[in-house]
Amino acid sequence: MRWTAVVNPSAGRGRTRRMLPTLTSELTGTDADVDVRVAADVDETASIAREAFARGRAVLVCGGDGTVALVAGIAAECGGLVGIIPTGAGNDFARTLGIRRRDLTGAVRTLSDGHEITVDLGRVDGRWFCSVANTGFDAEVNRWANEVRRLSGTALYLAGVARTLAVYRPRRFRVRVDDGEPRDVDAWLLAVGNGPVYGGGMQIAPDARLDDGVFDVCVIGRISVPGFVVNFPRVFAGTHTKHPAVSVLRGATVTIESLDGGIDLYASGERVGPLPARLETVPRALRVMVPRDSAIT
């Protein structure tokens, strides 16, 4: 397989730009046929990916969850194959696939000794996402985190949580899953999981799978601020779902409305836009390379 590596130099709060010489050396030093392209912006990233797929090449994404989701959507539309070098702030999709952020050599080696699988993707209002779409408290955390340049990963998300707790309180939402009856909920947040993790590894939807054709929708209902603070660490192990204020819904389509107005939806860490939104899962949409020892087969 011939590869085109598309690099987002701003990923990881500029970390990717700093590691570009090492990254280029690793990619050009492999036995694989890799053409390295550095993209100036989102539009150029999309253009490089479309051109590569049109020429029958696979695309290796060097960036974070937002860049991966962009290229994954193009790959789904073109039937192309994707590889991932995780260099972003969260890298949650790569984490779920077993691609390690701090093992550049191992990630590159996946091109030659890994294997191809097909996984589901999510789509919301025409936009593709790989891991989790979210609204409410964590959408406000996302908004703030995307403006910060001095932190990354879980540390960045935790700083956002502390900041957002000072100003945010539960909101009213209307949720409908598949053809079920709409339900009105008072909630801190709603997270629609194609995969289990977001925010740098937090297991918001611990039982979500990338290959089951449905979303896991985590609803964190009304709970006091002290209760939220005390129970929040449970999200790292995924045990928060046992709390009586937390419910999990499952389905292939999810519609979310804000009954209070003024709330955005984020997907794979990027802003989609204000609610309402309709989300759908697209089974087996993406061909992706994973390491030989990946738990997903």
C-alpha cells in the first residue's frame, strides 16, 4: 500500500510542529511508500486526503481527534484506508484502537505489521465523528479547552472542568433515541459515544463499541455541585454509570434539543454548532489500520 501522510502542524498545541523533523525521519525511514505532506489548514488537509484517495493511496493522519475525524469522514465517502499517528491533545480514537500516543515508532510500524479493520463512525448534521459527541457541561469545557495552548490531554480537560464548575449548572434537554418517545431530562451533560472515551481517556461511555452499530448515550442527570465534584473521578474507570443520577441509552439515531437554548454540540473535540441536532451511526464506515496487538479485531 502506498501512503500519503497528511500532517496537521498545529495539533497538540503545536507539539506536532515541534516533532515534525523526527516524524518525517520516522516516516521516510520506513520500508513503506510514504509521501509526507504538511497541511496549512483544514481545507488543505481535506484536499490532500481527497487527492490521495482518488489516486488509490491510503492516508496516514498525523494529528489529533479533530483532524482524524475530518479525514475519516472523507475516507468513508471514498472507501479509502486510514492510518493514524496520534499527535493531538486528546487522541481518544487512536487510544481506543490501541495506537499509543507516546510510541511514534510503534505507530509507524503499524503501517507494515498492523492489520486492517472496519469500524463504525458517527454523523451529525452532515459532519462525521469518530469517538464522542457531547453537549452541556462538557461542551463548555471543550469550548474553553480549545482556546488554551499551555495544557493538553487529561490535564487540559481537568482544568476546564474546574473552571466550568464555577459558572455552569444543569440544563433541560429533550432526547429521543431511535423511534422511542422523546424524554425531557435535567442534565449536567449528554455524551453520545461511538467509542468509549473522550477528554484524553475518560471513559464516559465505557461499554460503547466501535463495531456494534449503535451509540451509547450517557446522561448525567441533576446532582449537586459537591456531588458532581466527588463523583467526577469515577469517569476515569467508567464506574460513574452506576450512580443513580446517571442513565445510559442505546440506539442508532439520537436527537437532542435544548429546552433552555444557547447550547452547542461538540464532536471529536470540535464544535459542530448549536442544538438541536440529529446524530446517526454509520456501521462499518471506516477502514483503518490498527496495531497487531489491538483489542479491536
